Amino acid sequence: MNLFRKSPWIIHYDGASCNGCDIEVLACLTPRYDVERLGIINTGNPKHADILLITGYINEQSQPVVRTIYEQMPDPKVVVAVGICASSGGIFRDCYNTKGGVDSTIPVDIYVPGCAARPESIMDGVVQALDLLERKRKEKKTRRRAIAPTPTSEVPTP
Amino acid sequence: MSAWTRILAAILFVLLSPILAGLLAGLDRIISARMQSRIGPPLLQPIYDLLKLFQKERIAVNRSGHFFLLGYLLFTILAGIEFFIGGDLLIVIFALALASVFFVLGAFAAGSPYSHIGAERELIQIMASEPMLIMCAMGFYVATGSFQVTTIHAQPTPLIATLPGIFLGMIYILTIKLRKSPFDLSTSHHAHQEIVKGITTEFAGPYLAIIELAHGYETILLLGFLYLFFAPWPLLALAALIAVYFLEILADNTHARLYWQWVLRTSWAFTAIVGAGNLILLHYLQRGGTP
Amino acid sequence: MSSQATMHLPLFLILFPLLLAGLLALVGGNATARSALAKVGSGTVAIGALALYWTTLHREAQFFAWDAVWLDRAVLTAEIAVALTLLLISLRGRQPLIALLVLAQGALMALAEWGGHAHPHVAAPLFVDSLSVIMALIIGVVGGLIVWHAVGYMPHYHHHEAQTPDRQRGFFASIFLFLGAMFALVFANHLGWLFLAWEVTTLCSYLLIGYSRTPEATRNAFLALRLNLIGGVAFASAILYIARTGGSLALNEVVASGSATALIPAALICFAGLAKAAQMPFSSWLLGAMVAPSPVSALLHSSTMVKAGVYVFVRLAPILQDTLVGLLFALVGATTFFFASCIAISQNNAKRVLAYSTIANLGLIVTCASIGNVQAVWAAILLIIFHAVAKALLFLAVGSAEHSIGSRDIEDMEGLIARRPKTALAILIGIAGMFLAPFGMLVSKWAAIEALMKGHPILPVIVAFGSSATLFFWTKWMGKILSTVKGAPPPHGPVSMEEKNAMFFLGVLTVGLCAIWPFISSTSVKPFLLSQFGAFVEFNRATILIMSIMLALIAALPLSLLYKGDKGLRIATPYLGGANVSERHLFTPSIGLTKPVAIRSYYLTEIFGERRLTRAGFIACLALLAILTVVVST
């Protein structure tokens, strides 16, 4: 039985967004969309989460935090970048403090475009992530993934 | 009850509690969802969650976490076995307290600020609920002359008739024990959250699953306590348990979380009044009104 | 009635420490001689007590008929000497109240002695029964281990407190005098002799508490003296009352005469017991006594002194049973238990937590003994045993921890398990012994709740609330020790061999007692209860079995620590809002610096504030004592 399909727990992190996508993410929890139907839970703790949902672009401040949170999540885990800023940096791409999209910092599995991303597309992204979780679990059985060491202050090139 | 039935009850407790508690929690989540005009998860959702957690990577902040959680689980189960085998109610309560202490120590040992706060708040919750549990045992003792669950269970008339105050107090602290608002200080179920995940913050994957499992056993055990109030009439007992659990869900969905001060003050005051009041009244009634 | 041969051991136990005290006073100036003498002494009293236990197994109470005029005179002389010493102390310290109390006591005793009525005659001034043996075991073994610990501890103490004058000669002499007096107290059947021993323990506690001679120590020593002398006056009044009414001064006859005639003197003696057992409103002396070096605290608060207070309660339990006076004493004890347990939550000084816990547990013992039914007295005696061992261990371990980390603040014990594993383990075992199933205290508490139900349901209710408070502060403390936030500073100051020995034995005793308590109960407590009540509490085998299973589980669980986790276990940093820096206890706050994580425990002072609760407890207990006075005098 694909349990990860049935019980994906999410941690939602706001890299540096305009809060538009955040509101749409939370809208998914409301009666209109009710993602708990799919067993999805919005937990506030990376150690309990399977899916890292990131809104907004990554900047100097949020980069180490995103790394740490990603590292603190137990395997198998997937990363969903929500909104165009998270996917590529969006309109902030050329800003002086922008590192880029989430994939500038950690590997991203699913990109959900939109400004702001609609709840339907966010849910679609999460559902696509579910199969990935199960696949990763099977992969993990054969080889353990190497995880990046503790975050340091080095600056990666965007 | 014969010795074999009692042993059978204990075995059934060990084997079925996780499933039963899972179903109960599933029902809880569906009802909660309906109260919020949502559809809610499938009935088996908590069981899916639990099994998934066991499949996750083992990740911990130190190498002693499993020691404390093992203690938590084992002593909760032991308390349940002692209860369903018909043993001493005080021992059940003490074993349960020991189990909680293990859990709290595990969170302390993690050395993380969030789990530390959760542990302290869990201690406040234990402190708030513990006296009522002991008073419950004492109430059964005054009414039946014994702390043995078998004797209490074998009463011909339902104890609720003589112990209404104790029953009320037990419902009150059940809210604390089930981690329901307004008393979910240390950690809470799913949608609610504060201070990350409180006492469970540092426990991930299989470790979290152990906690959920132990909590499931504890839930069934506490419902067993309530069952004793109606023991001669099992159907009434079932109806009462359903009603109580529904009330807990209702409270959970209609109340905001209280400050710890209020949790402690109200539960001590309420349980002292209804619990001790019931006990003392019964004591004098039994002695024919002569103090 | 008497088998003289077996009286040699009790006599030896009384006289040997006195002899040693004398020797130490003479040659104790020499460090080598002092430590050798103290070690020999502590070993001898422990072995003596054990020998007494073996020789008296399954024996009836034995009375030592010893009728000699010179002996009575000697005791009288000693009493006068003690009174004069106390008077001298009070005059030198300019303490008019103490002088007044000593004079009042002297006057009462003089009236009893020469008041013109028939002088009460006690045929057998000394006796041994199983309760005395249990007490002697506690004094000898636990007391002996504490002295052993002190031999290693005191040089460190003077190393740390350089400004304190080294008066170890007097220190060890007082300790042995104390032990001798305690032995005399538990073997005395003559109330006059018992009173002499009682006063000597008061005197010794003054000397030991005031050891460092700082203004605070002196003040607290006088406080202890004052409060205990108030109790002493009550004790003297009891003796005068018995003398005036023509009763017997033999303890066994007082107990046998029942509550109809002996209630008033029993109440007076129990009042004295309240003061000695530091019950509210007399509790302040025990808190003040924390200024003394740790072995003194351990001695005063676990095996001796306070145990003298509850000892008289247990002795007089048959008189208090089923009386309003007994119920009122029980209420004082229960109230003290509740308030002291609650106050302990607000304390961060380890020794004060221990002090409040001592007060609380003595309250529980007083409650049980005052209810006085068989099961309650059984619980009281077991509480005395378990508390003595676990509390001695805790005081000694905290003392050693204080020397290695330089603080007695619980907050500073963070991660002690990594810094000083053995000392930390000793503290953890001691704490577990204080409140967790299946350890001793909880066994007794479990019996106590059932026994108290037969007294009055309000008592176990109060105990239940107090117990949950104890759970809070003990677990909080354990958590602090286990919580390893960061690489802690390395400890300084070694732990001496003697300290390690004593802690090891007490730790083993604390755990071992959980396994062997049914044996102790049937060999020592049962004969006493049978002789006093003609009944005994039989325990449900199933209950003992489940307790044993719990003990086995507790013992087996640490084995799981050997399993260090397979390769699948990944050690991660704790959750710090994602703001972790490379080291696990550092994080980046909003302004971009690097800060260490700091974790502090809850003290809940808003609800459990010391001042407020102390006042409430004092008022409640004073009110109870006022009612008690009215009840007794009518």
C-alpha cells in the first residue's frame, strides 16, 4: 500500500513572498478545498513533515533557514515550489538581494507556477508530489541519499 | 469474571487498542471536519498516518530518545494490562504517571527549547489532571470498598448513581488527557498548533509513531475508567462513552486554548469541588449522617 | 521480660558514639586521627545496627530492667548539664526567648522531679522492639554512610569556603554525639531518658547548623533552637502531666493505657514531634538548616533529627487512632504535605527543594501515624525507611555536585548527566526513589492512600493534590539533569573516594529496597504491628508481582541505551525555527548575530509563590493547632 500517498504532511515555509501565494496555500485548508480529504495536514514542524512547500523567492536571510529546514526533514521528502517567485525568482529575480528560486538552494521536485498560484494548482502540485514520495522511499532502500552537511555562510552563485 | 476472561480482556486491549484508538481518532477528525463544514479525511486516516510514520527515516537529536519513548509505551501498555486484568486501580494510575514521566523526560533530554517548553507544559497538564485520577480511584473505593477493578466492575448498580461528581471531574480532565482544546497546552492534534509541536517537536518518524501509539493506548484506558461508572449496563455505558467523546470533540472545536494558569486553576478548583465534595458527601452518607 | 545479653548491643550503640565523640573532641585536631576515628566510628555503628537487626529477627520486644538510683541521678545530671549548656548558649548569643524557654523547661522538669507527688518509677528504662531496630538500622547504616561521606566531603568544603574557620574536630564530635543521642532516643522506654536524648539532638542540631559561624548560619541555628525548644517545653509538660496524674513514665505503659487516659500527654509529645519534624508552622528551622554543610543536611533531614519527630508519632499512634486529636494532627501533616510540595515547585535552589520535599514527606508520615490504623502505621514506617535512604542519597549527591559545578542552583545542573555521569545518576536514582513507581516512596504512598481513606476522605484528597505537585518539581529537576543543550563547561573539583562510596551504597540501597521491601515488611514491621495492633496488613500478591514487573522493566530499560541505533539513525540538530548555526546550541536571531540557546525551567511563582503559600500554610496549620488545643483542653 502506498502510504505516503495517503498521508502527506506538509510544512509550509515562506521564503520571501508577497504573501499572495501564502494566502492561497492556506485557502487549501478551508472548507472550499479541504485538503484534509486527502490526508494532508499542515504541520508546523519540519521533523514531522513529508513535503516542503515553499512560497516566495530565496534571499540572503532565508537561504540558511531553508537549508536547515530541508535538512531536518526525515526522508523520504519532496520539495514543492509554489508560485512563480519560488520557481524562478519571479519579478524579484533581478533584485539586489535575490538568490533566485528555491532551486538555487535545495533541490526542487515540483514547480507550481502562478502569481499567485491558485489553490487548485497547489493541490495538483502536492498530489503529483505524492507518487514521488513513494518512489523516493523505494530508492532509499537501495541507496541512502547523501545529505548536504550543516549549513555554512558560503554564498552560492545564483 | 473468571481469570481467563480477564486475561483475554488484557490481551484484547494490547492487540486491539491501536486499531480502536485509530478508528476513534478517525471519527474524531471526520466529526471535527463536519463541524467546520468540511468533508474531512477517510476514517482510517490515523492508521495510515501511523503506518507511514513507521516507514520514515529515523532521525533524532540524540541517541537516548528511544529509551524514554520505549518507557512511555511500555508503561502505558502495562497500566492498561493491569486495568483490564482487573488489578489495583492505584497501580494503574501510578504506572500511567510513570509512563508520562518517561515521555516528559524524553522531551527534556532532547535539549531543544520547543520540546522543553512542551515538556514543562505537559507537566502542568499532568499536575492538573493527576489528583482527579486518584480521586476517581478513591471514589470507587468509597463506593465499593476496593481498589480492585474486578470488584468495581462486579457492582450490581451503576456507580454513576453514587459518584456523579467524580464522573464530572473525570470528563473534565479527559479533555486534558485527550489533548483537546482548551487544555491542549503541551502539544495538540493536527490543525491546532502553538509553539511548533510542543513536546513532540523533536520526535520524528517512528519515534512520533511510538508516541501516537502510546497515546492511543492511553485513550482506550481512560475510556475504560469511564466505562466502570456504568459497568452493569454495557449499552448505557457505550452510549455514555459516545456522548462524552462527542462532548470532548465539541469542546475542542468551540474553545480557544487557555493560559496554563487557567488550565491549572480551573482544573484544580473544579475537580476539588466536584471530586472531593462527592467523596466527603458519600463518606458521611455511608456513615449514616454522623460525622 | 528481659534477656540481658541482647541488651549489650543497644547499649553499645548508645555508648560507643558517645565515647567516640569524646575521643574526637580530644584528639580530633589531627586530621589523620580524625578521619580514621570517624571512619571506624561510622563503620562500627553501621555494623552494630546490622548485627542488632540479625540478632533480634523474629523476636518479641525486650525490656531491659535496670534499676539503679545512680543511673537516675546520672540522667538527671546530664539533663541539668544540657539545660545549662543551652542556657549558656542563649546568654552568649543574647537570645532572651531561648533562655526563657530553657528556664521554663527546667522549671517543668524540676516540678516533675521534686513536685511533691510520688516519683514515677520505671522498671525498664531501655527496650528493643522491631520499630527501634528499624530506626537503629536507619540511624546506623544511613547515618554511618553520611559520616563516611563527610570524611571526604569536609576537606572540599573548607577548600571551597576558605573564610570558614576549620572546626572539624567539634564537627565530628557533635555528629557522633548526635548519633548516640538518636540511638538512646529509639531505645529509651523511660520518657525522662527519651526527653534527655531529645534535648541532646536539639543541642547538636544547633551546633551543626551554626557550623560555619557566618551571621546567617548563627541566626538559623538559633531559629532551630528556638522552635525545637518550644517543642521541648511541650514534651516537659507531658512529663509533668504524667507525674502529676500519677501515671507511668514508661513509654510502653503510656501507649498501653490507651487514649482514654494518655491522650493529653500523647498530644503534648506529638506537638513536640511536630516541631522536631519541621511541620508547619515550625518548618522554617529546617529551611534555615540548609546553610550547614551537605552531610549535616543529610543527617538532620533524612536519618536523624526529623525522624525523631515522626518516631514519637509512630510510637503513640495507637493512642491517636480514632480520636479527633489524631485527625487534627493528621490534618496538620496533610496540610504541610500539600503546601510544602507546592512551594517546592517555585524553588531553584536544589537544597531548598530537598528541604521542602523533606517537610512534605514528614507531613505525610505524620498524617499516616496520626490516623493510626494498622495500614496507616505500616505506610508510615515504610515511608520513614524509604525516605531516609533516598533523601540521604539526594543530599549527598547534591553536595558533591555542588562542589563539582560550583553551584546548587538546579538551572546550573543542566546536562549534568554528560558532565558528571555518576553524580547525576545518583541524583536521578534518588529522585526516582522519591516519587516514581515502583520505588519505595510510591509503594508507601499507595498504601497510605488506602489507609487514609479509612480515616477521613479529605486526607487522601489533600495528599493527591500534593503528590501531583511533587511530580511536577521532581520531573522538572530530572529533566534538567538529562537535558544536554550544549557542550557544558568541564566540571572542576574532584569527588573524593569516600563520597563516591557513600553515594554508591545509598544508590544501591535505594534500588535494592524496592526489591526487598516485602522482606523487611514481614521481618521487622510485622512484629511491631502485631504487638501494637494485633493485626497486620497482608498484601495482594498480584500487586507485588506487578510492582516487581515494573521494577524489572525499569532495570531492563537502560539496556536499550546500549543499542546506539543502527546506521539508519541520523542525528539532526534540534528545531530552532530553521535558524540553526553549525553548532547545535547556537542560532541566528533576527539581528544576525550568533546566540546560544538558553533554556530555563518553569517555576510557576505566580501560583506557587513561596511567601504566599508559606503564609497560607502557617495560617491553616496554626488554626488546626488552635482547634487542637481547644479539643485537648476540654
